[in-house]
Amino acid sequence: MSRQRVELISGVIRERIGAAAPVIDLADTGEVTAIGDGIAIVAGCRAAMLGEMLEFSEGLFGLALNLEADRVGVVMLGESRYIKEGDCVRRTGRILSVPVGDALIGRVVDPLGRPIDGKGPIGTSATAPIERLAPGVVDRQPVREPLQTGLKAIDAMIPIGRGQRELIIGDRQTGKTAIAVDAILNQRDTGVVCIYNAIGQKQSTIAHVVKTLENAGAMRYSIVVAAAASSPASLMYISPYAATSMGEYFRDSGRHALCVYDDLLRHAQAYREISLLLRRPPGREAYPGDIFYLHARLLERAAKLRDELGGGSLTALPIVETQGGDLSGYIPTNVISITDGQIYLEPELFHQGIRPAINVGNSVSRVGGAAQLKAMRQVAGSLRLDLAQYRELQGFAQFGSADLDKATRAQLDRGERLVELLKQQQYAPLPVEKQIVILYAGIHGFLDRTAVADIGPYEIALYSFLQSQYAAILSTLAQRRAIDDGLAAELNGALDAFAAATAAARSKENSGPPAPGVALAA
């Protein structure tokens, strides 16, 4: 071969070698040294961050929760039976994120944002980390805008505002989920996007809630994030944070969202299970030391942003189950101290047929009347005091009701009717103008001559009567949301007219055709 040809070939080789860019993979990797109960111990990955996603050889992912000098404790996000000792683990450099956006509305998803309702993939590319810093004090504004639940007892005495955190607490089977679902149903046509987060609930219970929302047409503005009782503890742990991130998308875009966590006791138990498996030091009731921070950093993300940031809001309704009515339990007291009030449901009231079974004495809204319509404040301002006095008198009256004076007897009768008035059917939220009308009738004595057993039929007939003959009053209340002297006079006239119409109908029923024996005697 000629010298020139050799130099030509050598030049081509040098040129191609020089143009080739070396590909160097500097991925931080590790190795599984132990696996069991959904927890993997990984040697290596020294630069892993807290909350970072780690990728395993089978395409599965885990969450780094324990960062030690020579190993990382990883919680598996899914089935871990395919992972074995010696498998390679790789850092991803990404914090766990979930899909967010309007495409999630109407869907049922798992805590990772994957659809589980059989309706196909979710068409959104936007994601958000499940852990975010809560808005600071400067970025917030006071809670002033009401969020109506449609329940007379709550909207009148324990008002909830947009951006508030109101705890629903009580024993099992006392109607906690029913109150939360009622609040979701009442957000129709209000522009509020609702997220229902089921944590550790039975799949049949979750399916029942979804069916209720679908039947009421509420799924068109709702998202269900489900971590069933059969889900791994890791998914139950991240579930409320994922639901909050989905709600924050709407809050940060200037809209309003309502997030229900059902319930945080099971969330705390899932975190306790993970912490014990990670060999973290146990504290009171075997919960880890950071159990308070677990819920504090979650619920602090609920806020009403100032107008310069869009004025959006995220309202939180956490649910906590108590054992035997014990409000002094570890998790209940923690969440009570974090939230802006609580709605306590008492088993004794529930079994007496008073539903919602709200114990007014132990229930409070720390936002108070600031998040209440002026008309409701005008009507129900003394309702809590009236009920408290009724409960006190009731305790004394049971020892000697025959010796009561006329004023005490009248107060007891009024209280008995108010208690009956506050009862409400499940999944039947009321518009606020109807609540104001019926509470006005009860507090101003229009029901004093109505038998307690007839309060329910009276209420239904009153709504029908007003809609047919005095619809202007309801529309004025809905628009003006305050009662002046003129509107009060119209309301009094309408209630008097209804009482007269009811009395006339009753007398007509009682004056039927005479009995044959009476006619013959005449």
C-alpha cells in the first residue's frame, strides 16, 4: 500500500476519533442490601435527597425517607415482591410529583395520579411536587369569604370560610363523611373544585362516595384521590400531600378548591408503620417524634391568597376518628391544635336521631362571624346561646317538670323546636336563603304553636309556599344577603300568610261531612 494511501486512511481515522464525543454516565447508584415489608435498605446513593425518587432495576420507584451515613432507607411506592438483594438502584434527581390540571376533574385516581376509574389516560402534562412550602404570612389574607356547606347547623353556628381548616371529628358511624360529602354537593355552580381524599377506607365505601357524587352531578367539579385499605402504607402516607398539590393548582391559578381528608388518623397510623419499619425511635403511642409536623406541614398549605396573587383559596376539611368519644387522644389533640376549629359529632345525639349529630358545646369555628353572611349572622347570632340554655334547663327539668314556671316552660318548648329544626336529611344540602328563612321562623316564634313532630313537614311546605307565592323574598335574600327592616316586614308577612293558609287547610280537613248518626239525631 502506498505511503499516500496510508496517510489518507490515518487522517480519516484521526478526524473521526476527534469528532466522537465520549458519553460518560455519572449516575449515582446503589445496591439493595435488605428488602421486606415494603422497605428497601440501599447501600450507596450517598447524594440522595430527602423525598427523592429512586429507580429500581424492575422499573419500580421508591421514596428516600431515611438518609444515613452509609445507607438510605427507601419506602417502595407499589409492589415490592420483585425486588431482591443485590439489585441496582439509581438516583433520579427528582422529587416525587403528581399530575395536576383541569384534566383531573371528574376522575378517580390513586395517590400517584394514575387513573383507576377505567376511563383511560389523563390528558395533562403538568406536574407538581407533593411536598411544597406553605404560603407565608405576607402572601395570605384573612378568611372572610364564606364557604357554605348547605347544613343549617354548621352554616348558622360553625361557619366555614374559604381558606379555613375546619376539623370534623367524632367516633365511627356518626356521620363525618356525610357532612363532608354534603359540603361537596353544595358547591354546585359556585366555581369551587372539590378533592375528596380517601385514606385507608374500604373500597366499597369509596365506591359509595363516588356513586353519590355521580348521581348528584358533583363529579363534574370533583376529583377523588383514593388510597384504599388494601393499598401499601407508602401510598396512604403520600395520599393527602398528592391531593393537596392537585388543589394548590387551582388555588394558585386564582380559583377556589375544597380538599377533604378522610381520615388523618389512618394517615398517621400509616406513617407510624413506615417509621417503625425504618427503625426510627418511637415516642408516645409508638408514633415517631415528628408526627405533629406530619399534619402541620399538610394543613398549613390551606390558605386564602392575597388579591395580588390571584385571590385563590384552598379550604381543608380534615376528618379524624376518635375512640369512645375521647377528644384527648394523641392525634385528635394534635390536629385540633393545628386547625381553625372543629365540628364534634356525638354518638349519643346520633342515636337519639339528631342528625347531623353536632355537639354545639364542643364545636367551634375560630374564624367566627367573619366568614358568615350578614343575614345569617343577623338571624342566628343568638342560636348557640339559646341551645346552650336549653341544654342546661333540660338537665334541671328532667327532675321536676311539673314545677316549672311559664317562662321556663316556654324556653324549653322553643329549644325543643330549634333542635328539631336543625335536623337535616343526608345528602340534601339547602341553599343559604332557605336556611335563613326557616331559622328566622324558628327563632322569632313562628313555630311555637307547631307540634315538634310537624316541624319537618312544616319546613317542606314553607319552602314550597315561598317559591310559589313569595319567590321575590328568596331571590332578594340570595342577592342582598342581608335583612333590613323592609325585608324583615315582608318575611313576617309571608310567614303569617303561610300560617293562615296552613290553619285554613287544617280546618277544612277537620270539617268533613258529618257522621250519619249525627245527621239523624239532628
